[in-house]
Amino acid sequence: MELSFWEKETYFAPADVAIIGSGIVGLNAAIHLKTSSPKLKIAILESGFLPSGASTKNAGFACFGSISELIEQESICGTDVLAELIEKRWKGLQKLRGILGDDIIDYRQLGGFELFKTYDKILSTDCVVKIEHYNKLIQPIIGSEAFKVNNGKIKAFGFNGVESIIENRYEAQIDTGKMMFALIQYAQQLGISIFNSCEVEEISIDENRPSVKTRQGNFRSNKVIVTTNAFVNKLIPDLDVTPGRGQV
């Protein structure tokens, strides 16, 4: 693509920070940097016409885990690390709500329910026993208890073959499409440049500064942040990262 002098001077002028990927991680990184240091020149490079990763393809749950999920996570990482993870999830959600507002992202705290079928009796018993443990773990983080048995909902919901229900009253949902649209608008209002359909082919060092190669041209910056998550190995092949399987 042949660029004019003015296009090169305006769009390809060196940036302080180049961020690769305009998903929720990339946009929030840019917003945090810009609000912390308003004079920074920040450019976000996105390969898709829209953010092409998982940010708008997840189920839109604003949650920190069901009892059975917490039991499994605790067995892997331990109680202290689990508490830190829950706190990060909770604080991250509150920060997102604070930046954009509940109405904008269509935040609805409707509660969540974990269902146990009649053949799940052993798992159900294990989870019910753990309710007090996880309420004590979570209460200092969110301010009150989250979990309780609510078997009255079995009949109310018209379920058949359900042994037990554990309710988490802090489970919520958001509209991820509205969330991403609002994050993009907010980033642009702050003066952050976003280039869509701009796939990064390579990151190199040119004259002691990072150079980001795209089909449209090379972007130079003082720092590069890669926020492509599951696709990071395409740009940093030596990085020991293997994406987990995700399904909606």
C-alpha cells in the first residue's frame, strides 16, 4: 500500500506504546496507561475488523466460580492462591463496572444456580459441606456470604431429577458486545488510536526500538504489549504458552 507523506506522519508516527490486540485485555491495558499517563501516545493494532478473539465470544458471565469449581481449583492451587484469584476476579469486575457503568454493559446480578442431579449425590454432599468454608473465604472480599442451599427452586423452576441446588446470589451477566463497543469508544475518547484489519506479522528491534511489521506498514514504538492471549505464539514462538480449549 502506497502511503502519502501526511498518512505516514499522522498514522505511522512513532508511539510510546504499541498494543497488539484490541480485546478486553488490550483495551484495558491501553485505558489504564492513558489515564495514568495522559501524554502517552498509544496505538492498538487489531487483526480483525472487530476484536477477533474470545472477548466477544464468551458466555457473558460475571462470576467467580461455583462451589464445585472452587473445590477443584483449591485442590490444584491451594486456599491462599484461590482467595487471591477470587479477589482479582471480583475487583476486576468492579473496576469494569466503574469505568463503563452497569447500564452500558447491561450488567444484571440475577444470581446463579448449580444443579446436582440425583446421580450427583456424592458431589452434592461434598459441595454442601463446603458452603461454610467458601462463604468464610469470600466474605472478606465481597462483604457478605454468597452461597446457600436453595432446594425450593427445584419445584419453582420445574426441574425433574434434580437432587439439590446451591445458589450464588452474586453471579451476574453482562452483554459482551456492548461492553467491547463501550471500551472501544472510551479508549478513542481518551485519544488512543485503534487500527482494525491490521494484522501484525512480526515484532523486531530496529535501531534499539521495537518495530511492529504489518501489511499496511511498520509501526515503531518505545514499548510493545502483546495481548493476543491464545494467539501469542504466532508473534513470540519461544514463549511456553499453550492455549486451553474454550467452548461456548
